[in-house]
Amino acid sequence: MVTITRRGLGAGMAALVLARGAQAAAYPDRPVTIISPFAAGGQSDPLGRAVALHLQRKLGQPFVLENRTGAGSTIGAQYVARAAADGHTLLFGTTSTFVIAPFVYGNAGYDPAASFAPVAVASEGPMVLTTHARSGYASVADVVAAAKRSPGRITYASAGSGSLPHLLGEVFARVTGTELTHVPYRGGAPAMNDLIGGQVDLFFEAVANVVPHVESGRAVALMSTGPARSPLLPTVPTAAELGHRDLTLTSWTGFAAPAGTPAPIVESLNQGINEALRLPEVVALMERIGISGIGGGAADMAGRIARESAIYKGIITAAKISAE
């Protein structure tokens, strides 16, 4: 029988703390991979790469953004959740990754609260309710009136079942007391193409992807879900202005590490990300694509995940939404 004394246990714990401290002090000691669970070229990609470049300059090792896609961002998130908790594999996820997909996919393979060490929220931006130029709808009131005259006739596109545009459509129907027909697509690009072509009536899409079509006259922006009007669409009212505060839901991005990553590593990454978000060139990038830098502490991100998980879980459960 092996007897462990209190002194021996204390010495062992001290050695473990020292070892973790030494590991953190040497961080990073090799290239760091940042997993983006969406395809290259998406709205979040430029910001992720800009932050990665700053971290590389600050911490002295390559920070490489790798796109690992599939299953509504759950494949990339699973990969990070199972990685070593040493800060050399990070996740650059979105609203879908952290607070939607875990409830839409029954076998998501990770728990956003338990599988990750939150590092920092990077950005957020509004989604814009958009219609095509020939729809005849000039306002949300027009849409609601038409939907009440003919329940189910008005269609809305999404980037797939369980995507943020799908859930926003569900909330919109609920808060306006209307019945709409959901038309899922395999991504935002084909959904926007069919909206412009008049095959569907409505689509909640990121502001940067809406502006070119509004400026060309092919689409009409009806409402923004942000907490304030977007500088890119200053004449478009917010959901709150129209009396629909439950639709003040944004698309956001954030960085996380595997659960158990030492606190000094998380703090070092958090400081670097916050610095990156204040760089003039990064601020200008975000302004161009209609998003705002958020930053803050790891606890702020954990709080956001907890709050929004409760919101989206309720929506998904009430509408019986599943991607399987």
C-alpha cells in the first residue's frame, strides 16, 4: 500500500503549479493554429486573420488561421475541444458555434460552457431583414400586413436549418404574430441569389452582404437587428425602434481555447486580442464590413455564452428545430 502524506501531497501540487507556470511562461513555444469552423472568405475571416497577425507579432510564433468546416461549425469546434489544453490550438467561432449549433445538432460533440476556456469576444454586427426590389414591401409594417392577409404565403430564406437567419425568421414570425414559410439553402450566398431573383421574399443577412445589393437597387433593407443603426445603412431602423426588442440579436465572433488551458496563457491571448481590436487598421477593417470590436475579459465572453445559450435554446426548443 502506498501512503501519501499531507506534506507529499502539498509538494506534488506545488510542483504541478510550477510546471504549469513554466509552461505558460514559455508560451507559445511553437506555431499556434486558430481553427475557423467556416469556409475561407466568409465575413469573419478577415478579422480572424488580422488578429492572428497581431498575435504573431506580439508573441513571436506563427499564428495560422485554418478553416475546418462542416456540420454548422461543429466539426471545427469539436477539433478544438479535443485538443491539448496548452494554447497552441484555438477556436475562432461565431454565434452559431457557441450558442446555436450545440442545441441544433444533437451530437455536436462539445459543450460551449464546459469544453472551452473563453478568451475574448472579438466583434459583433447586425443582421438585416432584406427583401427584393420587386416585392412591393417598403417597410416591416408592409410585410406584417401582407403576412396576416395570407398566412404562410410569404417566404424567408436561410443559410440552412438551424442557422442564425433561420432562428431570426422564427423570432420575427413570433413577435409579429405572423406565419411565414422557411426555405433553407446550403449557405448564405445561394440564399441571397434567390432573394435578389425574387424566388424568396425575405432574408436576414449580415449587413456587409446586404449593402451592395441595396446600393444597386436590387434589394430593400427593412430592419436591422443591432442595438443601434448601422453606419452602413443609417436610414434603416433597428428592431427595437420598431417595437421588437426580442429581435436585438447580433452575429458575433469570439476566441476560445480548450478547457483547462492555464490562466496565464488565456490572459496573454486576451491582452493580445484586445490590442489587435484597437489597431487603426483593424478598426478600419471592421468599419468597412459593418461590425464593431467588442473585446473585454474572458469572463465577459463566458457571460455572453450563458445568456445567449438560454435565449437560443428556448427558440430552438419551441420551434422544434433540428439539423438532423
